[in-house]
Amino acid sequence: MTEASTEQDVVDILTTDHHEVLDLIQQIKRSSVAADRRDMADTVITELVRHSVAEEMYVYPAMRKHLQNGDEAVQHDVQEHKEIERTLKELEGVDGDSAQFDGLIAQLESILQDHISDEENEQFPELRASIPRAELVEMADKVNTAKKVAPTRPHPAAPNNQVFHKLVGPGVGLVDRLRDALSKRST
Ligand SMILES: [Fe+2]
Ligand SMILES: [Fe+2]
């Protein structure tokens, strides 16, 4: 038995993101200050776009490869990401004290609860069961880097890998180079 590692794996990172966003949504629902609600909604938009793009770039391909019915699960999840992004797009610029804002927050919460529950209860445990821990830790590193450079505005009509490559340029090994640059590691 090896020593228990304190390093976070990719599932830890993604699960923390989920709970931070759900917490923010609860704070939005509790707040009655329009400007605060608007600010928190902007944070939700940015964080969810980064998270979805990083998942699609580095986690969903692994799900496709390792999960039973991985292709179907990923197809379903990507469709839900687009549904989430459509909602986020509508939420952009809506006044924090309008009825439309409340409706969109409720809609977002409902889609997210379903999506997050599938990921955390079914897909992530399967990933952990089928991928060696060292690889899951490496994926955490890639996801963290991708989140730093990912788009922050929803693009509901375009595939997220295209959006990502358009923004940061194409190429295998790109994220490794970015990660080195971001951590100022010497090569
Ligand atoms: Fe997720
Ligand atoms: Fe997701």
C-alpha cells in the first residue's frame, strides 16, 4: 500500500467547482440586492463556462474511452452543457431585480442539479475506478490550466473544443506548454 496522496485528482477539482457554483446560486436566491445578484450571476457564468470547456477538452474524452456507454454519456452531457450555455447567454445582461432573472436562475439550477448528479454519482466514480490515480492527478493539472485560458463567455452555438482552439490556438501539447508557462517552470 502506498502513502495516501494529498494531491487533488480531477474529480476533486470538478466536484469543488460544482459545489461552488451551486452555493453561489443559493446566495443569489437569498440576496435582495439587485447589483449583488447581478455580480454573482456574472461569476456563475464565467465559472460555468470555464468548467464546461475544461471538462469537454480533458475529461469527456476520457469518459468516452473508459466508461461503459461512454459515447452516449458524453453526447448527453455535451447537449446539457449547450442547454446550460443557452441559459447563461440569456442571463447575460438581465437586471438582477427582474422576474426574468429569477426564472433563469431557477431554470439554471434545475438543469445543473440533474447534470451534476449524473457526473458525481455515475460518471466520476466510474472514471476513478478505471483510471490510475497518477493519471487522474495529471488530468487535474490539465483541467486547472485549461480553466485559466478557457473562454469566459457562453457560446451556445459552437462546439466548445472549437471555441477553445480558436481562443488559444490549435496543437497537441498546447496545454502542457501553457501549463509550463503559467507555472513559470523552466523547460
Ligand atoms: Fe461538471
Ligand atoms: Fe459537465
